[in-house]
Amino acid sequence: MDPVTRLGVVGCGLMGSGIAEVAALGGLDVRIAEATHDAVEAGRRRITASLDRGVRRGRLSEERRDQALAGLSFTHDLSDLADRRFVVEAVAENRDIKTDVLRALDKVVEDPAAILATNTSSIPVVDLAVVTERPAQVVGMHFFNPVPVQRLVEVIPALTTSQETVRRTRDFAGQLGKQVIQAPDRSGFVVNALLVPYLLSAVRMVESGGALPDDIDQGMELGCAHPMGPLRLLDLIGLDTAQAVAESMYEEFKEPLYAPPALLRRMVAAGHLGRKTGRGFYTYDA
């Protein structure tokens, strides 16, 4: 198969906008679908601001930024993705929402060989693939935040995914300059299966009064050479996303180390979701 030239992205939050930005910088024709006008405008501003930062920091020329912006288009209608050869779903980490999106994409994307990739970080891919009429073309493609910076992509084949789909997905990740690891189709895959228990342990340490957030983070940054401590990382990921991932993993394995601590649940209920709301374990400028 030829390299991907026409990409569809569903969702323009932190992950969707990052995927779209990287693809547009790679010269692809990228069409982004969002549910509302406000969501489209927020996504457009997010991508533009990220590209502008690249120019200010000397990583991008103004010409390359402008070419990337010219390669982006936006829509409220999933049927406008009908001509795409590859579509990445990057909506909220919610099984019902992702199921609805993939079922709708299956109906509107015209090429029967087109790949539908889900950017889930924890939901077993087979559960999403079987709601479509093309389960052999559904695959997990887990990007990491922030997408323009993080090089890794986990490719997760379901039991139903064809080897040709896996090959084409790995090739597409290579087009975007990403490094691929292949992960098993089990909740959490490789990275989150190791990372989430660590993050939740840090929350439990705060919850029990064992240590303050800044002391925990400095301990892991200075003592273990981590680039970011676990609580700052949770604020970056989004506490709601972390809770959803933990719940998915606990649902599958029933291991106590995957269960979201009460403190995490209460912070999410209060709307203290981290950087995106200005308050999590730390406070941030709006």
C-alpha cells in the first residue's frame, strides 16, 4: 500500500490536536472532526499555539508552520471523513463514546481497506473492533502526551486485526517519525500496565499523609532521574483520564493496585483535573 496521504482525526483535544499537528507537519492532508463549533475553534487555537511555540523556539520555520496549517481542515460532520485512508479516533477515554464513534466511522469511511485506529490508553481494542463491520482493519494506536514531543507509539493488534493492518499502522507511525512498540491487547497495554500502579501509589502516599506532593516529586526526579515526578505527571495527563485508565484496568484484572484511590476520585469530582483546569495536585496559571 502507498504511504498515507489523507488522514482523518476524530477529536481535537490534547491528543487529537497533537496527532493532527504531527501529521500536518509531515505533509499529510489532515481533516479533523469535532462535535461543536466551540470544540473546533479550541482545537484550532491549540494547534496554532503549539506551532507558534515551535517557531519562537527555533524548531520550525514560519514557512513550515504555514504549510502545516494549510494542510489542516475541520468539520462537524463525520461523513466528511469518507475519503480518508486512515482515521485515528482520539475522543475521550470512555468505552461508550469510542464505540459510538467507531461504529459511525465504519458506516461513513468509503474505502473498505481503510484503517480505523483507536487512541485508547486502556480499553481492550477487541471490544471496540467488534462493533464494526471491518474488525480486521481496526487497531490500537496509543500516542503519548504531548504528541509532538513524545516519540513512542504503542501499536495494539486485537485478535481480529489483520497482519496487513499491523504492518500499515507501523509504517504510518514511521511516517510521523514515531518509534513503535507492539503491545498485547490487554487493558493498560505495556506502558500503562507499569506506569499506572506507580502513579496511584504516589496518590495513596499523599492520601495517607505520608509525604507532600512536592517532596514525592522531587524524590523521584532527583533520586531516580525521572524527568517529572508522578504527581506532576498526573496533572499533565489529566486526573480524569488517569481515573478512567485505572478503572478500565481494575475492571479487567481486579487487582487492588489498579483501583483509583478515594483522593483521586474526589479531586475528579471537584473538577480539579490538573493542568487543563488550572488545579490538580498543584495550581497553574489559566
